[in-house]
Amino acid sequence: MKKILLFIALMSLLMLTGCESEAEKVSYNLSQEADNFNVVRQLTVINCIEGDVLFQMTGKMSITADTEDNQLEAIVEDEDGSYKKHYIGLSDNVTYVLEDLGDNDVSKYKYTLNYNPKMWIPVEVQTID
């Protein structure tokens, strides 16, 4: 009888330690696919004070949030097999949104980076009557 109770207790313990939710498994798998440049993502960096988009980056990329240096690190792969690393500084008034757009027919060696020209070339229009 003691052996049966000990066996049941051990089996219960093993079953409880191996429990992982389906959401955790899916989250892990999606992160792995994205870090292996298999998922098209769109990174949007936003100026929260003005409500303006500073820039967007779209393509197959790996993103790491470096909380010590307050920045994002985005790695992309070029056609020649070389890698480029982009650093995006974050602050109290700059934030970002990262969307997984899915696996589209986009080359993993191509990406786009679009800056908001208003943020870099300030132009004030004056109307003369």
C-alpha cells in the first residue's frame, strides 16, 4: 500500500512540474521563429509627446529590448549574408509597437526603413496675403 501511495505521489508531482500552458508554448515558438528571421515584423517608433511616428521598419528581423541601455536592438540580414544591427533609443517620451505581420512572401534579406521627414527636416510654411 505504501508503494502505491508513493507511486501516486511521484506521478502527481511529475505531472504538475511539466505543466505549461498552450499560450506559453505558442509564445516561445513565435519568438523563436521571429528570431530566426522567419516572420515579417513591423516596428513603429512613436514620439508620445507630439503623437508622431518617428519611423517604421518592416521586414524579417530579430528585436531585443536592452533595458539597461534604454534601447531596442534590431538585427537584419542582407542579401550577401552579412548582418546589420540597428539601435533605436528609447526614452520617457519615445515608445514602440512591434507587430508580427505573419509569414508573407517577403525575402528575409530585404527590409524597409521609413523615417517621418517632418521629424528630420522641419519646415514652417508662411502664407503671405
